[in-house]
Amino acid sequence: MSKFSLEVLKRRVFPFVETADPDVILGAAFGEDVALTRVGDDILISHVDPIVGAIDNVGWLAVHVACNDIATSGSPPRWILPLILVPTPHDEVLLGRIMRDAERAAKEIDVSIIGGHSGYSSGLSRPLIAVTALGTASGRKVVRTSGAKIGDHVLITKGVAIEGTAILAQDFADVAQKFGLSKKDIKKAGQLMGEVSVVREAVLLAEHGATAMHDVTRGGLLETLLEISNLSDVGIEIDFSRLPISPMVSQFAEAFKFDPLRMISSGTLAATVSPDMIEETIDSLNTIGVLSADVGHVTNKVGVSILRKGKTTIHYRKIRCEEDELARMWELYPR
């Protein structure tokens, strides 16, 4: 239950997605959140994402996760098409619950459900949800993962391991209690799920000239920064002490023995911002009530370097998109 490695993608996927269509501005590319297609005088922004690591509120989460990727381009999402597969034809109530949750999420971020597909498959043990999200640039400059510039500051919103911690609280509550976490702690951690949308802050960051943006999904913040580094052909240096890690996340990380830097975290946005815009950008995020932290800078080196405890620097270069701490939790504690 994870992504294929970059090596597998290079062998088995990317050789078959090349196109000569002149209206495809950005097609399938590793690490980029969206595809960009010229349609008339505008640019269509599109993305598709599945949810495979959660059970509770899966329809709501699927909508937000897919729409987050549209927003990282700097434009708000507008339309979605959900694909919903349940295990049996008798799961009609489950299908209805997923659709109600999807509608609730769509209303929260003002997107329209314009189609999709629903069905069942006996090979499933739990629902499979995938959402295609669409938006238009409408004259806005499109922000890409590959745009980071040497000297930029690295900005992180909200915190680290938000989504993964919330999923553990919601879907692994029994395990959490065995580890000594109280019902109050579990409830509080589950409430982190309410922070998974990055639409408002992504659009605001684009308006303030963010050079690159990437939402933190599978592989966690470390994988996200590695992808920005790799696609932008720059290095990234981070001070671990400046990373926003909430006490609740730290508590769950200690109990479940997971690395917060490698835990899926929809709701966290990583962005690179020019030095002359960093203070104004942080002030603007504060105005809309979004926590942010200036955690490092972009260099002319290679990969990601993380300074811990003011003295030890750990260097990461290899992209490991197939590794994620939530996937490891599912292997250790299957539902």
C-alpha cells in the first residue's frame, strides 16, 4: 500500500506516457503535482489521487487531497470527478456515506462534482476512492515543483505529520490505547484531520510569488523536499529545530515509533519563497490564521540536508517515494 519506486516508474510507466500533442504543456512528470493542458486561451490544471491509507471519512479526505494538488499550482480547484469502488453490491449504505462525505468536502472548498463512477469489486477488502480534480489558471502564473531558486527560503505551513497522525487516531484507536494514549489524546489527534486542506494558503502563497510548492503526501516532508530539490536542481538545507511539530504529533510518533519527517501529511504545504517576500508572506498567512515556519533555505548543493541539535547534519539524496510511515503502520497493524 504505497507508491512504486522511481526506478519502477522509469521502467514501467514513463516510457508509455509521452505525447506529441502541442497543447500538453506539462504531462506526466515525477514530482509534479499536476498536468497542464492548453485549452483555448486558458490552461486546464488536472490531477488524480487515490485514498488507500484511511477508512474513516474517506470520501471527504479524497476530495481534499486531490484538490490540494490543484491548489499547489497557485489556482483554486473548480471541478471533481470521484471514482468509488466498494467491496460488494450490498454496500449501498457505505456508498451513500462516502458520497455524502465527498459532497461535504466539495462544499467546504467550493468545488462542483461534475461526474465520476461508482461500482463494486469482490477483490476489495475496503473501499477504494480516487478523485480527479480540475481547475483553470485563468491568467494566474502557474507554480511548479521545479521552480525553487538558490537563496529562496523554505516555508512550511501548519506542521508535520498532520494527516498521518489523524489517521492513526481515527483508524488505529485500539492500537493507540494499547500504547497508553488516552481517549482524550486520541480524540484530539483525530481532530487534526480538519486541517488537511491547503487550498487557501496555496493560492495566497502563489499571489506572494512562491517559486515552488508541493503538498506533503506519501513519503512525508522529507520526500517532498527531495522532490523539490531534484526537480529544481538545487539543494535544500533545513534546521530541524525550526520545524513545526505539534506535541500531539510527537506523542503519537513516540507511541507508534514513526518518523514524523516520513509520515504522510496532507495539510502541510512546503513552499520556496524569495528572501524579499518571506516576511510579507508569513504575515499574510497569519492574517488568514495559517501557522507557518521559515525552516531553511535553498542552496547550490544536491539533495536535502537536515541540521539536528545545532551540530549534526544528515544528508539525503535518494528519492524513496515508495517508503511511507503510514504504509508501514498498515503492515504492522493490519485492519
